[in-house]
Amino acid sequence: MPENVTVPALIAFGDSILDQGNNNYFPTFIRANFPPYGMNFLGARATGRFTNAKTPTDLIAEKIKVKEYVSAYLNPFIQDQDMITGVSFASGATGLDPLTSRINSAIPMMDQLQMFSNYIRKLHVLLGKVETGNILNNSLFLVATGSDDFVDNYFTYPIRKVQYDIPSYCNYLISKASTFVKELHKLGARRVVVFSLPAIGCMPTSRTLSGGKYRSCASIYNKAAKFFNKKLSSELYSLRFRNPPVKVVFADIYTPMLDIIKNPQSYGFEIVDRGCCGTGEVEFSPHRKSIQDHC
């Protein structure tokens, strides 16, 4: 792989979209260290990535020629070179709302920032402060979170619904997202990409629990995601003109996901309303290991 001198490292924060296996080393029941996760990965190993193979973290790091695989920060076997070229602090099932991480026993977003502070200190030891500063200035930072705030929190438990309607809850989450990005900037991040929410109403669990008899996409979930995304895009844009300005980009993943769902064959898919294993409707826990042959 050609050496990349423009982007020296890729660093990720958020939930299962970018989790490289941190939950393996954290006391939580939300894990992906069992089959069929990893079935198409190196040696068909379940590494804690919430996918059959590479995560978006890996794919983006490979695309920008940083490296092929990004390590989880909490991996006790991480090598110095992997540390230098970037890690993921993401934790599956976390959210912007601190209540979400408590419900799911995931690593809160602000704790991920603290882990990042510790990471910076480790880079100081390995490289010195000047080179660490150069890496932070030129690295790509990814942030993806918020889905679980709605799916596992707002639409599942009554606490937040009593306190907020959907627009006001979105505003609450946007304030958390804005604070996170500003704190990340204070710590040295200069190239930040924040992902939108996907079409959360079309996820298999959302279809099963809230999609009615025919398991349609849950419209109220998607409406919440669209409202959140519009607010998030506006807030991130405004951060560019604050003092100090924050160089941050909003990445829309809602629209392409919905297009895949509506036009699956155009993208090489056959089934878009079920997960790949078991019944494809709800399963995600290790209790479903026994039906991996159905995948």
C-alpha cells in the first residue's frame, strides 16, 4: 500500500458503525465477538466489529491509504505503529444522550474523548509533542452516533418521551453533538467528518417492532432521523463560523441507504428488509450463535 503523507492517521468515535472491537474489552452485553460476525473477515474471525467483514472505519482508512485495518483503542495487543496511524474509540450501542450508554452499558461519548486525551499523551511519549501535533492537525476524524438514542432509548423506554417530544429531543442531542465536536477541536482535531443518522426506521429491528404487520419501514423513526439530520447539518455548518472556527463536514448516509432499500438490485442486493442471520428480524445476541448455519 503506498505511503500516505497527506492523512497520517484515521481516528474514529461513536457507536457500532465505527466500533473496531472496543466493546470486547468493556463490561457490556453489546458485543460482536461471536459468529456469524466476522464470517468474511481474516480467518473468519469475529473481532468485535459489528459486521461480517470490514467496518466503514477500515474501508475509509484503506481508501485514503492510511492502512488496511484500524485497531480498537482498548485492544491490549495494539502495536505502536497502529497507535500512531490511528485507532477507534467507538463503542457499539452508545449515544449522544448519556442515558443511552447507561441503558446499553456502552462507552459514553465524553468518556471516548477522555480516552482520546490519554491517546494523545501516549503519542507524546512515542513521537514527542511536535510530531503529535502534526499528526492531529492532518489526521481524519470520524464521528458516527445517535441511532441508538432513538432506537434503544427514546422509542423503547418512556423516560425521554415524558421529558421531550421528538423535536425537542433532537435539539437536546444536537447540543450534545455540538459540544462533542467543539471539545474534539480543542484537543487538536482539525479535519472532522460527522455522519448523519441512517434510515433507522428501516433497520430490521425497527421494522419488526414498529413496522406493523408487513414489517414496513417505521415511518416515525425515519421522520425523527430526518429532523435530526437537518438540525445536525445546520449546526455543524455554523461551527465553521464560530470563534474559533471548526473545520467539520456533515456526511449524509441517510439518503444513499434509503436509495439502496428502494432500489436494491441496482446495488447488487436481493434482500433489504431482514438481517443476514437467523430470522433476520431481531437477533443480534450470542444466543443466536446456534443458527449461524442459516446465514
